[in-house]
Amino acid sequence: MFESAREKYKNSEHKLLIAKVIDKYEFSKTKNKITYTDFLNISEISIVKKILKEENVSNFVIFGGKEEADRNVIIFYPEKFSEEMVEKNYEKIFEVIRIKLPNNIKYEHREFLSGIMKLGIKREKFGDILVTEFGADIIALAEISKVLANDLKTLTRFRKSEITVENINDLTYIETEFENINIIVSSIRLDNFVSELAKCSRGNASDIITEGRVFVNSINEFKDSKKINVGDLITIRGKGKFIFDGIEKETKSGRYLLNMRKYK
């Protein structure tokens, strides 16, 4: 398996990513064990999902420690396992690094992220950072969570903070917030959505799509004329994530007023 994928991507910038994923899959298959990748971004997930579909691989789960995570790992499991059995192993794969800041200090997402990066930790070793009322919950691979937590205590910005490692099931729940917006399009094509959501011309929207910056339901989409359905999630890198909630009405000029939700 995967000979065609190896050949197709042998000169690609994604060559190393594909090789690592294939190795994880083959190890799971030959050793009958659960294996998993590092955290991948939405673009990398899209590429890997396409290859796995082409190779008819179905025994995998995509999860990042919480539903609708921005960064996820791909978990491969033996055919004798079920997804329910994999879910029971989540707490062995993920842990939460909880940073509780002193009462008089508040940090934003970028300050938590830059702190971790200062330690030389590779971005693929930790996932989403959830900023909370008291500090932040950082989703990390269990294999590095305790080391990372101890290293964070050496940073000046966190020296007075309480830093602990928690079970992934104790992750702080933060309800997703949305902003309701309306856009007007001439047709339910992807380029029309991108033009309105990114506030640019149709020509520039086409360029954004061609550059690989647009995802529909987490799949990289390069076709301007892609039809968008109600409930579809549109991600435009650098512009945000949006859900198409439906058509509000058709205008007298034959255009459509659409209801959208933008992730805050």
C-alpha cells in the first residue's frame, strides 16, 4: 500500500509528513497497536485524509483532545478494534497542562503560545490553547506533558503561576461563541462566499482558493465553482471560520441574502 502516494509526494514539501503518517499506519497494522501522529494543522489533515481515502484506509480517528479542535492528531487502530475502544485510550494519548495565573495577571493566547515556543517545544507536540478565566488549558501529547509543565515553571511570566497536569477528561469546557452575519451573493458558489467573507473581489477570491487557503468541512478546496450546502464549514486561512446557516431570502435582483455564523 501507499506506493502511489510515496511516488506522488516524493518531491513535495509534504514528503516528510506523508512518510511519517504512513509509518504510523504500517506500525499499527503490523504490531496490532494503536498509534498516532503529532498534532497536525487543518491543511496537513486535509492532505492526509485525501491519501487515506485513496488507499481505502478507514480504521483511523481524527481528534485533538476536544470536539472541533483546530489542531488534531490522526489515531490509527487495528482492524479488530472499534472507535469506542480507541476513545477509551484518549486519556493515554492526551493530557492537559493547566496554568492558573495569579489573580492580578491576565494573558492572551499569543502570550501562552510564545512562552511555550521559547522553550524550544515543537508546535506539533501540543494542540489547542484554551484561554480561561483563570489562565489557560493547553492540550498536549501525554508523552511530553509533564516535561513541558515543568519547563513552563522556569519562565518568568509563569513563575508565580500554579501549573499542573490534568486528565484530558477534565479539560475546561468553553462554549464556542459566534457572531451572526449576513452576506449577499449571486450564486451559492465557493468563490462568491470567499469574496464576501474575505471582503475582496471575485478575482482575489479565486486567487485565495487557488493558493490553498480555503477549506470546506476541513477539506482543502481548489474549485471556485464548488457548491456550498447549508451546514458547511468554510475556513479561510487568515480570515476565520464560518458556518453557512441558510438562505434568508432572494432579493428582487435575483441575489441571495445568506445567514452565516463566524467563529469568534
